[in-house]
Amino acid sequence: MDKMLIGVCNLSIIPLRAEPSHRSELVSQILFAERFEILKTESDWTYVRLLSPDYEGWVQSGQFVIDRGASIKNEEGFVVDLLGAVAKREGVSIDLVPGTRLSGRSVVLIEGDEAYTVSSPLRKPGLSDFATELPKLMTYYKDRPYLWGGRSAAGIDCSGLSQAMYRHFGVDLPRDAYQQVLQGENVDFIAEIKPGDLAFFDNAEGRIIHVGMMVDQQTIFHASVSVRLDRMDAQGIFNAEQNKYTHNFRIVKRYF
């Protein structure tokens, strides 16, 4: 059996596309130090499968480095906090977005390569400070623009937002809403909702198309046009500015 060929993102954030073209749909983004299996190469593009979470797409060749030894596992243990950070080595300075997962303040992407030094303190993810950190996360992401496939404050989609917020607390979620809904435990009644629960919404065909984080039993934090707070009830999300329901409620799930 051939040895798995591993790529490592060595830029701040790069696009993951549905097809090998800059004009193709952005399906997600890859953050600095995230690793992926290289499945095939076609002209200037490479088809990859992310190791965590499992997700596939095309990246432009040259936006990553190849770890031919594949001896270094996924970087983990710490995440870049909301103030951001910079990874530096001689001649290179990379701005890191919050949520970037690292092994520590000294980061080696490929065995034998020069280490990056991270300038700022890193966060050790955990749930012990959930009550105090959740408002900070909401302040940071509120009013950020919606971007299909986005994973950063420069542009983020609904499932990217829930994934990023949960990563801050050390909880891993799949990439898309229809995948996230398959995990967690059902919350059967709206009166039982707790802060941090995720609410999911479907379309006319019953397909899950949207997700948001519950702040309390009546308020949802989600990305729709921009990251915003709206009222939610058993019917769905009510947008007061538009004076109408914008999303049809399906289910609430709990992950911790």
C-alpha cells in the first residue's frame, strides 16, 4: 500500500473549492498548520481530504507544503485566541486567525524545517470558562459578513460560525450543518434550551440548511447576511428588520 502523502497549510487561510478553478464554489477554508491527505493533482490544483474534520475539495498547488515523512500529527492542544497571533520565522510573518489550532508557541510544520514562533499567548480550549467566554465570542463575531464556505471573521457561514465557536471550547464539530445535526443529543423542548445549544433549520424538502447557537431560550446567534442576534421560537427565526420568519425550525441539539 502506498504511503499517505500529507499536505500542510503554511499560509494564514486558504480556499477549499468544489472544482479546480478560482471561479469554483468556495466550500470551506483551511487554516495555518491544518493537515490533509493529498488524493490527486491536476494541473495547478490538488484534490485533498482534510484530516480533521473529514472534508474534501480542491486547493491551489503552492498554497501548502508537503510532509513527505508524514511524521508530525495534526497540530492541537491550543488555539489562537480572539486577539489573533503572528507566526514568525526568518523572512516570514503570518497572521493567524482566531481558532487556528497549534501545538504550542513553537510550531514545526515539517520535520527538520525551521520552527515558527508564535507571538501571542495561546488559549487552552475548555468549557470551564464558557459563561465568560461566550459573550466575548459573540462580540468578536457579531456583524461580521456572511461568506459561503468562510471560517474567519473576514467572512463566515452559519456552520463555520458554530464550528469556530465550539473550537474555542475544545469541542470539534463537522464542517456543514447537515453533518453537525447528526451529532449531539436532542433537546426535546424549547423550555429546556441552554446557552450553547445548536438549533437547526430545514427547507421545504426537509434538508438541514442552517444552524445557529442559542444564547437563551428565545435568542439565536447565527450567520445570515451577517452574524446577528434574532428571536427564535417553535416556528423558526424571526427577523424583526424584515418583519418575517426567515428560517423554519427543525431541532435543537446539545454537545456538552
